[in-house]
Amino acid sequence: MLHEIAEPYTFVADVVLQAFSNPAFHREKMALLAHGMASAIIGEAMRDGSFVIRVERRIPLRMPGLKLAELVLLTEESWNRSARSGAIAVDISSVPLKMSSCVNLRDHAQGCVVHCQWTIAAAIPLIGRTLEKAVAAELVKSSQREAAQTLDLIRRY
């Protein structure tokens, strides 16, 4: 399933990318958006002109009868400031779901828009499409929440 999200920011693309390409921004963002999740940067590097960061998030699950105590999300983001683009890949432990996104930033009169073209693929017979739609809806909500809550952080970069 393909799903597009266009999130407006009140800063120009170069400022947003400067923040997205800074490990300190990611540390502050993880603390700000923790919401009961344990998060850690497990790798960061410059690779082929792009800043690459890997983050692990542990999400506790509290459901009766569920043997799985937590989900582990591994996210890899890469940001190329000169191309004004990025890529995001998400791996969720114990869930047959693949998620990735190509990202482009475009300036406009009030700042910039971060365009994410997500590919969401669930390998679960019968209910896979329903899971993909639910994940897409959650991506929209989390994208809006993250953009709103990180504006003060971006201002510092």
C-alpha cells in the first residue's frame, strides 16, 4: 500500500534538514516524544553525503493473554541536505510488516513541506490490508504530532 503524507513546517527546508541531520536534535526529540517508550540511538554516521541515524524504540504491550511483552521498532533515517531528501525504513519485531518512505522537502511561502511517500506492506493473509490501513492512519497522526511538538527544537538548529 502506498500512502502519502505532506506535513507543513514553519521553517525553510534547509533549517529543517539541518535539525534532521543533527544527532542532538534526535536525542531531544526522543526525550520529548517518549510517551512511555524506551528509545536509544544505536548508530549514527555520515555515508555518501547523507547523515544516517538508527534508533531503537521499545513499546510496552499490555494486553491480557499476549505473550509478547513489547514491540521493538528499529528505524533508520538518512538525510541528504544537498538533495533536500531523505529515506526512512522501519522494522517492527515479531510483526510481518515492512515500512519505508522516500522523503522530499520543498520550500513554500510559509516555510516548507515535508513530503513522505510511504510503502506499507503486511504479509498477513486476510487481514493484511486492514493492518496496512490502520498503520497509515497512525502514521498521519504521529507525523502531525511530531511536527507540532518539535517546532521549538527545530528553531534551535
